[in-house]
Amino acid sequence: MQKMKAQFPDFIYQFPKITLPPGVEGNSNLLDAPQGQAVFHTIPKGQQIPLHTHKDSFAVLLSGRLEFTMGNDIQERVGPTFWFIPEDVPHKGNALADSLLIEFFCEKRFQPGV
């Protein structure tokens, strides 16, 4: 992966990495707690985030641009911004620019591993 201009501080990249779905590129590091997880995503321009669902989450786009689809609603999100994703609502994204995103999950979704 080509290095992006915007980056998280180096210590974020020392958190455990998660395995990304096939075809998804970027860097995702995991901060784990008994009641949920925070995932730090480094998403390169052009990356598609496939349609998926999960329990409630809160997303913070620190920088970049995403075309974000939630249910039937398609919006362009420009960082910095944030949004809530209700449980079981299908959503997907397309990075229109290199993007830094933090997602807070009310569940344990990911295991460390590359």
C-alpha cells in the first residue's frame, strides 16, 4: 500500500492489526475492551467497503471523503464528520480520497490477525 499523506500517530499502528475482507486494502488497527472495540481505519482512495451489517456503531471520519450508503440513503461525507449506524442497517462505502476513519463498536467484531 502506498503511504498516504494523512496518518494516525505512530502509536496507533502499534495496536493489533485486524484481517480485512478479501479485496479490501488499507490498514486497520484494533483497540479492544470488554464492552466493545475501536478500529482505526486507513482507507486509500478508490477502496470499496462492501455492503455489510453489524450491531450499533459510531463512525468518525477524521479526514478524507467517502461516498457512504446507509439503507437507501447515499451521501458524500467529508471529514471531519461523524455518524451513527444503527444495528442491522446495511451500509457500504467508497473512498473518494485517502481517508482516516475511527469506528466504535458496541460489540466485539474483530480478532487480531493479519
